[in-house]
Amino acid sequence: MSAENLHVGVIGATGAVGVELINVMFDRNFPVGELTLFASERSAGKTLETKYGTKTVTLFSVEEARKCDIVFLAVSGDFAKEYAPQIAAGDGALVIDNSSAFRLNDDVPLIVPEINGDLAKTAKLIANPNCTTAIAAVALWPLHQAFGLKKVFVSTYQAASGAGQPGMNELREGLAAGLKGEEIKAEVFSHPLAFNVIPHIDTFQENGYTREEMKVTWETRKIFGVPDLAISCTAVRIPTERTHSESIVVETEKPVTPQAARDVLAKARGVKLVDNPEKLEYPMPINATKQYDVEVGRIRTNLIFGDHGLELFVAGDQLLKGAALNAVQIAEASIA
């Protein structure tokens, strides 16, 4: 694939992730020669304002998508399962899928470019990780390389944006209703999110964890190439609009100090060290929103694991590193 004047297709361009995909490509000067935005019959023919100018939405077909060099999927897993293999087959396009459809398939690489970006050079179908996984992985990988991770405990504070634009809309509407003393409705989320936290994201599994929580375990193991890594997660939805945060506790194979961890993280790709409690500087969604890097801070020795343990807090934009940015970085790695 030539690294110049690529024909890029985006399926799901009007959704929250699709919009960010287009913005990120433009802002990072990705070599787009032609941009095609695909949609169903309902939206085909409409125009969409983008950083590349006004674009007319094209009716999706496998044949037209295969004419692209790269196709980003920002649609449902069911759509991806049906059409992604057809688009990528043979001399078709490189497909980068944002859904969960192929993440755990042995023959489909699951990529966070800071960790395993080389896999993008030979694949035709690539899975983008779950947003929570991607944000945690960027912070954890440098620590794993330096000190070895033995156990990982993750507690998440996930924004409404994890449910896309409908989730953000429901939060705004719920906050407005609550401030007026009106009923707060819940259609996107299992309970009203405004003025609330919900310890439930995705479906509950037989082991009592939700699928969102298990994704962090399954996907981190695959990305790191450590199938027996001990990792547990509790995922919680909170009433912030955008950017996920995570509290992470790790037990390490080698001894570790907070300063040694800071030194490693300060040099890590995709990480912004924000760790100065004396000046009230630590990761927060309000600062990490619309930032490419994952903020990492509150680094301290864990009281249980001692000199083999750390606690840290991370914040990363769910629509960027958790989705669109990571997908574009995969595309960049594929042509590097």
C-alpha cells in the first residue's frame, strides 16, 4: 500500500467515533487522497460538513468499500461480522474495526500501536480494543516491561461517551431535568446517570462480572501476549460527558518504587505524567478530554504489596485513545 494519497472509507461517519476519526486523520495529516463516507439508504445522498470540506454520503456496498485502501468501521458488531471479512478479502481494503466483533479472534490482531503496532503491517483485518482496555494498556505496558506485572486490579470511572452520542445526550437531558426537579429518564443506561453512578456496563456474565469488565481481562492478555496475566476489573459509569478514568493497583514481579515508575512513564509513548499532588496536579477527565495522551498520576506504593506494588490513577479520552486516535494510529503503523 502506498503511503500517499490513500483512498479512505469511513462507515459510521455520523456517529461520535466516526466524527472523531475524520478529525484525527485531518489533524495528524494522514495521507488521505480521497475520503468516502458510507451509510445506509436512509442517509445516503445527504451532505456532511467535515474538516475535509462538504462530503456527500455514499450508499454502502461491499463492492464500493473494497475499492478503498483503508476502511474504518465505526458501527455495530453485527454489521462488522457480516461485512468486514468481505471488504478485506483478497485484494480488498485494510479494515480497522472499532467494534468488539473480532477482538478475541485468534487470527485477527488486536492492536495498541505503542505495544504491538508491528502487527498492522501484515494484517488485512484489525480489531481496535475496547476503550477502557486501550487507556489502561498504554499506562500499564511500560510498567510491565520494566517491572513485570503479576496482578492487576482496575476500577473504572467511565463517561457517558462510552455509550456514544445517545449516552451523552441522555446525560445532558437528565442533568437539565434533575436541576428542574423533573423526572430523570433512563433509556440508554440501565438507570438514570445524572447525579448517579452505575456499577453496571454491558451484560452480566455467569461469574458475576459484566462483559465490559471481562473485556479488560481478555483484551489486555491478548495485547500483552500474556494469556495468564491475573487481571480483575470493576466498571462503573459516572455522570461525566467524556473521558474515562481508572484507578489501577498492580503487583509487580520486580521491586518498584514510585519514582522508578515515574521515570519509566515519563519516557513512555502515549503517556503524559501528571503527578504533583503538592500542586494539586493529577489526572482528571476535564484536562484529559480532547488530548491524545493518557494522563497518569497519583503514583504511590501500594500498602498491601509494599515494594512490589503500585497504585496509580489514569484518565484518557474515550473517543480518542479509546477509539478514533488508536484506529488512526493503527492505520499509520500499517503504512510506516
